Amino acid sequence: MNDNENWYRDNVVFPFGFGLSYTNFKWEISEANIDNGVILDEQDEIKIEVKVTNMGNVSGREVVQLYYSPQY
């Protein structure tokens, strides 16, 4: 092995392509307790159910993440 190969083996934790999925997923919001434009306060709770279906030919996993930006 040359020095570049040694460095790569010793330092690269997640090589190119790590974590990529080799399948496709379909996402559907199956239930949500909030409508667009509703103003929330600190006592409100948001509940969203997402159905994720593997549409490909190989098994895989998908992570569902929800991001919320409250008004100022």
C-alpha cells in the first residue's frame, strides 16, 4: 500500500456512498392534527403520521424527519 491508501484506511470513517439507499420510498402524510396557517402557542401539540412504503426491489430503511420554525 502507498501512503495515500494508508491515510484513507486510517482516517476515512464514512467512504463515498455510505448511507445511500439503493431503493426508492414513497411518503404519505396519513394523519395530521394541524391545518396550514394555524397559529400555535406553547401548549399546542403537533402530531403527524407518515406512511413510508418501499417502492423498490431491495430492502432498505428510511428516516422521517420533521422541521418546524415557530413564528417570532
